Amino acid sequence: MKNRNYVPLSLIILSLMPFLMIATPVYAFGSGNDGGNYIGPEGCKYCHLEKYSGWLETNHSRAFDILVEKEQEDNDDCLPCHTTGYNNDTKTYEFKDVTCEVCHGSGDISNTITRNILETLYLSNNMSQAEIDRKLADLNLNQKSMVKNFSSELCGRCHQDKHHPTYEEWNESDHAQSLVDLKESDHAKDECLQCHSSEYITAEEHKKPTLDTVTTPLTCVACHDVHNTENKNLLRKSKKDLCESCHTMGESVPGDTPHHAQSEMRLSDGGVDADTYIYQPNAACADCHRYTRVYNETGQEEHTITGHTFNINYSVCLVCHEGFATAEDAHEYDTKKEAEIFTRFNEVELKVEQAQRITENMTDSRAPVYKHVYDEARFDLEIVRADASNGSHNPKYAMELLDKADFKAQNIIDGTPDKKLPGFSLIPAFLSLILVTVLLRKRFKEQ
């Protein structure tokens, strides 16, 4: 057989690892040992230096050191989640720390994939099938493959139970039901998956799943990226921007039906002719909805992250609002405010529906004016509905939107749809602001 310059198989296989990842569910407790040949983080570093460098900055890379600090490095209850490739039968592990292979599986590559590599690269050089089989045997590969797992069960193997009840809390959240809720909707579209599926969020642009093929709801990786150390807690974005990237009505305008208007409500944005009242401007959604409570069921005075049901724990109100003595007081106040806005919403909705009937029956030249004003009234009303907090995210702005919707609906009922809103025009208001500023500065100088 004539001589040929073969590319080293080890280099080929390592270089192709990123393309060999497949989705596989994992449900066992702890890191587990999948029976494959573990290569360790240094083996992954060969081709994935950037990912490796990011891993070094995470707590995953010092998981074993944490046990050492607590003098628990020989505790068989702790080792499965602080090592890689832990064997429950022998009580041994392959590598210290939570390395790449805890999440991606052992570094083996399947015979099937390797055979394809060999055939593609060497068949043109007349390598026989027997030679291909012999090289496969020399590599001693099993049927394992690197995995890419988007399920919360993967993270939940360790982030669960008394130490870290994150998985149990997520499982109670609406995020866990996001895909079910979407598929039950009559208005579901593929583009909705960008806020309803981790599989869609993490997929490359040309590999996005569809409603027919998607299988994964909003799991841990929708918000967290273990390879991204730019944000605290391995978040994909800052906690201020993360929630608002999905909980927003986007580019909706009058005539549309807004959805998920939490961001607009909190920031007093998007309404028609409504004033701006920034409510808790320094607070991000997660500051209230992912409140970390005292959690110490193990009795070891451990700190853990809770709050992944994303339901409100009214103890969080006491952090900023000194007027509440207890969480119960805060809850009572919020309930009262919600009731006021809910009552007002129902009143305005009746008027808007009456205005709708009048508008639909208009046939003369004034019809476009009626339609324009009705759309604005309906839009302000629907923002409050789409926020879904009964105004808790911004009580003053919610009431302002309802008042403006009421005013416009009443004008349609009265036959004066083009009646102007009361208040200053822009120029007088600006001049008044300058006058007030001057007077205040003069007063401070005199003191």
C-alpha cells in the first residue's frame, strides 16, 4: 500500500467535539459516572480554551475546595455533587470539582461518529474497510457521546434538596409550564418560543426549533449560562435586563393587543398620553420576584439561593419600605391597592366596551376619528390587563392609564371623540418647570 500523510485521529476527534454534542436527558442524583472514559478539564481545554478559562472563574471549578474548607472532603453525601464521575458503588470519583464532563458526559466519542470521520477523510485514499475497523478497535471507543442537555433535571441533580432547593422551586414556577401554556394557546407562533423555550434561546440561528419540534420549556439555561462569567450568578444578562427581555409588550401600538407588559408598567412606558411615574427605579424584577429568604434546613448555617418559584415573598417589601412593620402589613397594603385598581379596571372596561359598540356602528366621515380614539383607550386599558399584577408593579401609573382610557371612552360615548385631554400643553408646561426651578434655587440661596 502506498504511503500517505494521515491527519492524527486524536486531533481530528478533539477538533470535532463541538459538533458531536447531542441532546440527552439526565435524571440521576449527583454527578454520577456514565461508565465512559473521563478526560478531565485539561482534556477539554485543548479545544475549548475560552470555555475552560470561564469555568476557572466559577464556583464549579472550586467545588472540592469548598468541601475542604468545611472539612467534608470525605463525606460520601457531599462528594457526588462536588466531584466529576462519582461512582456510588466504589465511593470514588474521576476528578475533583464540577468539571465539563459533569454536564456534558464523559469525553468519549461514539464509534458511529468516528467511523464517519474515518470514511470521509481516508476513503478517498483507498483505505479498506478492514483498516478502518482496525483503527476503530485501536481507539477502543465505546458508544458514549458528549451531550448538550437543556433540561432543569440536569442542574437539579445537585441544585436540589435541603442544601439547594432550586430545582423544586423552579418545578413549581410558571417557567416550568411555559411550553405547555404556549402550545395550549390558539395564538401560538414559532417566534413565541424565544421567550418560552430554552431550546430556542440557546440554539444557533439556523437551527431554531419550531412549535412542532421543540421539547424544552424555560429551564435553568434560559436565564443562566455556566460559561458566562460577566454577570453575577452566571446570568445571561444583567438581572435588570434579563426579565424585561421577555416580560415586555415589545413594539405593540394602539390597534394591537399588548402582551406581557410588566416592563412597560414598571417603567411607566408605552401608554398613550399617560404621564410617567417611575416606581422603584433602582429595583430589578428579580429583587422582588427572586427574593432570597433564610433557608437552613440542614442546620449547618448554610447560605443558599431560594426564590425560584418567582412568587412574591412579602418580606422583601421590608427591605425598601420602612413603613411596614411586618410582611403581613405589606401584603395587606398590596391587596388593598390591587382591589382598588381591579375595581377601577372593571368600571373602565364597561365604558370601553360601550365605546367599541359605538365606534363599530360609525359609517360617516367621523369613523376614522372614533376608531383612532377607541384604539388608544383600549390600548391603555389592555396594558393594565397585560401587566397581570393588578397594578402592583406601578399603582400610580396603572391608575393613570385607566383614567386616560376612561376619558377617551367617555368622549366617544358623548359624541366628542376629539376632545383634548385636560392639562398643560408642552410649551407652557416647560416654561412652568423653568419658573419653578428658578424660584427653588432662589429660595435655597436665601436660606
